Amino acid sequence: MNGFPASVERYLERVLIERARPLLLTFDGPWQLRAMVGDAARFGFDAAAPDVVVERLQDLFLGLPTGQMQDFPFVELAGGGNAHVHLVPDGELFHVLLLDAGEEHERTRAQQQLGNEAELASLEKSRALARLKEIRSELERQRAGLEEAHALKNALIATLSHDFRTPLTSIFGYLHLLERRAGGDAAEIDALHAIRRNATYLFALAENLLEYGRSEAGAPNERAASLINAERLDAPRLGADLDAMFRPLAQDKGIEFHLEPIVAPPAEALFDEVKLRQVLINLLSNAVRYTHHGEVRARIAWREQHLELEVRDTGIGISPEYRERVFKAFNRGAQSGSRGAGLGLSIVKRLVEQMHGTLDLESTPGAGSCFRVRVPALERPGANLPAAPAGDYENVRRAAPSAVVVDDDPDIAGLLEVLLADLGCRVRAFDDANAAIEHVRAEPPDVLLIDVELPGLSGNAAVYRLRSQGYKGRIVTLSATATDDARRAAIAAGADHYLTKPLNIEQFLRTMRATIA
Amino acid sequence: MTELARKVCMLGDFGVGKTSLVSRFVRNTFSDKYLTTVGVKVDSKHVALPDARTVKLVVWDIAGKSALDALNLNYLRGATGLMLVADGTREASLRATLNLLMQARDVLDDPAVVLVVNKLDLVERWQVAPATIAELRRTLPVVETSAQSGDGVEAAFAELARKLAA
């Protein structure tokens, strides 16, 4: 029929039957089993229970006519076998033929399993990527929020910085005037000393907070940009102030306070006195706070081209495991019974680093601590100040030098007027840059003192405009912003000197004497 | 008395849990391991009806696909009920299931249908929104199920049996 030789046909029949292992069931009428030929067990059937076999096959063809050819490949039967199931009508009879699909089923399932699992994994991957994107977006949103909060904090710190320093300038300035004019009344002198001591302490505390704020405000390179004021150090005066501040506190606690004889640095060795003072106040505050009996001893000495500060106490000491932690901010737990914000030593470390110095700690729990600071002298600033541009102004040197003060704070303006008048100057004060510019153009003064943070036209803009118009007089800029960037901006605008608030009165007077000389 | 028996086909994309639902329904078992179905598995179970009758559900668990080919359509022949299965964690599987229903209706004459949204145990990861299911309920009986815990499985088959015996 198909052209194959009979021998081949017989061979094929044998091979296919061997591989398909058919089970043939012949029925008549409504599923009456007449014959079963083949290996029923291979398909999960029990040949001894033909009723069960018939029921399962009936289930397979439920709802289908037995008079039509039916073909269901890959049927996993309830008994566990896998078969290609065929229904073959045969007159009044019909046959159900099951061909073994076990091996083919396993092969197909393995391939299908791989494909489906790969697709499910791909779905999971897509889902994970989408989740990652969501997380990234959320992080971006949070970062933006943090940056906004950070910017607000920086703005707050800048405002606080200005708002602290401006009134302190007035306090220290007028205190200076009061001290100069005080009579011999001991009570009056004591009162003034008390005011200075506490104002200095307040200043140090405020500076601690501001310094901490600055350290948190910017990138590492910005953190180091806090301004260093190089000036001659009045070491005896510094020692006297510290003695006045801490001796009463020590006495109140029943401990001794010793300030060793000061070895002052030479006049040409310059330091940032405000920062040194802050370092010593912080170290001494801690020493007195954590010493309950015995003594606190301080030393200020010029030695081997360095200024050495040492604060030693017989207090509670610091355990070795806390040595590093005490220099971190808000370390209140580092010393038992601690009080305060826990900022002091972290600020000390930072200030010493800013001054390129070193800080060492020796401590024995229960016996006391010793902090040693060594700072080198600073370079003299302003050695290469830009020359004033040429212009039409003719500065007329008069017998009494003239000065113009520009500051919108009437207390500061008044203080500067008094201080300059004491130096023999004729002074005009303005609270507005434009009015001052008009006056300077009409009557160029020998020296102009101008605040940077003026309403409207800023001090730097006014200085720039005056220099561009040819004003050749000396210009001293005042600002509550104590950063290198602020100093550079003022000098670039044309100022000769940049002083920060609160004014160090001695430094101010030295600068002004040199300026009008 | 002639036994009431109905052929029911499980339809849904691969991996939605059709085989697990049948295992839970017929044998009350569950396996975490995913094992794909090749061709079809046939099981049966008697379900009691509210009117004290019972119906034998012959359940054809057809290999999962997002669209029916000629082979799958052949398996559907003789079925009067469809259990549509979607995976709540894969919204695409719900769309696939609804597509399968439309294909099945071309070869079956008004089958009884119940939609099952499976994997209720993973409800935190579901992509199918409650509002979507609420909308579908206006046209189909919908049962949220977990083949893992068994939640909703009996109810889904009982609902289908009730519709088939009506």
C-alpha cells in the first residue's frame, strides 16, 4: 500500500508497537468493555478492576460523542500514566487506544519548564528593576529634601553668625569705652570685669555653636574655610582674662586654679587670638567641670617656634576606650556625670587643626587629664594687597584725618565714631551705601570704614564702585562673616583691610592707627 | 439515578497556579515547587450542591498559555465549565485570562465561568487593583484564592458547580 517492502512494514510495526506500548480497549454500546489488550499497568490502570478503568476513560470523553474520532495528546491520567489518547469508532463498537507518552512528556516538560522559569525570572527581574527605580526616585526626593533642609540650616547659621556678632561688637566696644573712662571705684571695676568675663564666655559659647554649624555646613574643603585672623597675641592679657574667668569658678568648687607664668611669643609671631582663646576656654571649662578635688593648672608658653597651651587637671579622667570619642561632637556619655552640649573638645580639635597645630591627650581614670596644644605662628596677612586703581580723586592730607563710617546698625556706627574720634579723626557716619558714596565723591576721606552686610547696595559693591571711580583713600571693611571667602571677596572689591565682628578692639585700634598714620 | 457530571477546564497563563488549585481542591495538597504542565491532567471530584445533589466535576488542567492554539482548543471540546485563573501578582496574567475566555467562547456554547485570582497569600505584591476586581465582578463571579493556604478554593469550585448544575 505505502510502497514499503513487507519486511520493512513488519519491522516498522514492531518498532512502533514496542515504543508506543499501546493499550487498546474495545467498547460497545454505552461504554461496555468488551476487550482490553496491552499493558494496563503502564498507564496506571488495574486490569483486575475494569470498572475503574472504564470510569476514568469515560471522564476523558465526557461530553463528546463516541461515534467520532477523538485525539487527545499528552494526557496525564489520574493513575499517573502519560498517554496520547485516541478514540476510534468502529461501526457499533469503538476503541480507545492509549499510546505511551512518558518519555516524550518528560522531554517536553523539561524544555517547557526551562522556558517558563526563564520568563518568570525575567518578570521578577523587571519587577525588581522597577522597584529599584522607585527606590532611586524616592532617594532622589529625599536627597532633594535634605539639600533643602541643609541650605536652610546654612542660611540659619549665617544669620545667627551675623546676629551674634553684631551685638557682641557693641557690647565689647562700649565695654572698652567704659573701662577706659572708669574711675578708681573697685566695685565698678569688678563689675566691668564681670561683664567682660561673661561676655567673653558667651562669645566663646556662641562661637562653639557657630563653629560646629560651619563644620556641618559644607563639603570638607569648605569646612576648613573658617577665617584665620593673624594678629599679635597679647598673651599676658589672655592669661589675665582666663584667670579672671576660671579662678572664681574653681574657688566655688573648692579646687585650686594655677596659671603658670606666661612665656609670651615675640611680637612678630602672629596668632588667631580668638581661636586660641576659644581653645583655652573650652579646655579649662571641661577641666573645672570634671575636677571635684585637687587642682586645675594652665600654661601658655612660647617654645621652639610654637605656642604651647597646656591644661592639666586632677579630675575624673577619661578611660582609654573614650579617648577618641571625646573629640566627637555631642559626646555627652564619654565622661561620667557630664553636662553641657558635648561640643567643647570637638571644637578644640577642629580649631587646632585649622591653626595647623597638634593636640595631645594624656589621661588616667580617677587621676586626671592633660591636654597639650602646639600651634605654629601664622603668616602675616595682606602682604600682597592690590594697589588702589588710579583715578581723579586727590586725597588731601589734612591735619586731622577724615573718616567715613558706613553701618546700618546705629550702635556700631556710634561706637566706631567714638573710637575714631578718640584717635583724632573727623568722622561722618552713614547708614546707607549710596549716600556714603555721594559724600565720598564730594569729599574724599582719608579712610572709609564700611560694613559689608548693608541693606540695598552691599559694602563690597560700594567699595568696588568707589575704587572704579578712582577713590584712593584707605578702606577698611567690617563684616560678621568670618570666612576666607568673605575676606577674599572684600579684598578683591578693593578693600585694604578686612576685620570681623565682634571687633577685637585692640586689633581695630592697631589697624586704624596704621591706616591713618 | 444518572450521575451528574461536568467537564471543567482550567484556563490561564503559565505559572498562575492552576495545577496547585486542582491539587488543593482534589487532594488538599500544595507544593511550593513550580512544575509546568504538559498537555493536560485530568482529575475529578464530587461536589455537594446546596439542594443536596452532587455533581462530579471532571477537571481538565490544561497547560498554561496566554493564547489558545489548536491543541488547547481541542482539549476544550465537551467542556461546560471554565475556571479562569489569574495570578494577582501579575496583572498581565489577568489580561491573558480574559483573552483566553474570549477564545474559548468561540468553541464552547455559553460555558459556566468563574474567575479566580490566585496567590492571595502574596497580596502585598499584587498588581491587580481591588477596583479592577470590583469592575470584573459586574460581569463574572470572581473569587480571590490562595492555593497555598486553601483560601477561596472550595468556594470557587462550589460556585462553578452550582452554576453547572443550575
